Amino acid sequence: MISKTLVGGGAVCLLAAAITVSTTSPRLPAVVAAATAPAPAYAANGDMLPPTNYREWIYLSSGVDMSYSPKPADMTMFDNVFVNPEAYRSFVATGTWPDKTVMVLESREAMSKGSINQHGHFQGTSVMGIEVHVKDVARYPGGWAFFDFASPTSNGKVFPQTAACYSCHQEHAAVDTTFVQFYPTLLPIARDKKTLSDSFLKEEAAQPATN
């Protein structure tokens, strides 16, 4: 499952004003807000440009060692999911994803030894992998596409439509080919808006009851 940071003219003016403040006053750093891309952007060859400020987007959830197959992962990993703010606000209002939704899945190694930690895991500083799920109805069959990024700053390569991730999301996703069932703040919204897919509702009904 990365828009470039821009410094606007207003930020330059604020910085200039800060320089003229009396030396007796504490000097505060200028605050510069990274721009959020209004839509996914692509290179001429169809690669997706990296949304580099995705960690300023809306955080949805984290998973640890999640796998959709019986075989466990080779190493313990955290998966963090972020979505662009415009899409998040639309989902909160409607229970569905608008066109130009961009969802980022960031993988980081789970660490256990460090500082004062004695139990459990924390996330390592290195990004081990990034995938993006983007909704671009005019561009892709079915409206959605998956991209794999070799690094947070490289362009993403699109997964072919024959890749298993497409059929898996079509068959099991809770809302519009996305796994909202794993996003605890969004699942109640979809349930309230009655936008959960029939396939998910059938799978949910088939789950054994828990206490």
C-alpha cells in the first residue's frame, strides 16, 4: 500500500518577519505546512509519483504480521495505513471512497531490543516497503490500481490487472475494494451508512460467535 513539500509566499513573509524580531524575544522556528496533493500524479510512462508527505495524512490503522495466506511472514513487520485527507473527509460523510482516493501502506520492521523496552515490539526507523492503492476511475479498469514503491522517494510501478491483489480485494473488501474491516474508526461509519459490501457481510455472518 507518497506530493512534494512547498514553501508558499506567505511562509517566506513569516520567516522575514521573524528575522526582524528583537533579539530579546525568543526566536521561534517558522512553521511550514506541507502541501497535500489534490490528486494522484503520474510520470509520462504511467508510474505513480511518490506522495512524500503521506505521514501528514490521516492515519487509519496498523497491523502486525498480517497475512491473507496461511503462510506467516518471514519477519515481524508493522503495516501502517494512511489516506489523503480529502478522501477521509468524504468517507466520514458518505461511507464510501471518492475518486482520487490515495491509500498508502507503509511497512516497517518490528524491533524488540532498544532503550528501556523489555517486552513487545516497536517500529524501526527504516521503511521496508510501500504500496499505494489509488482510485482513479478514468484511468484504470474497475477504478482502482495498486502500485509498488522501491523506496519512499522512488516512483511506483503499477501492479498488472492480473495480480492476485485485485481479485482478493474484489472478493473480500468491506467497502469499494478496500479492507475497511481492518480500520477500526471507519468500519462503524460504513456500517451506519450501510455501505458494507454483500460479500463482507456474508463473511462476517459466517464467523463463529465470540464472547
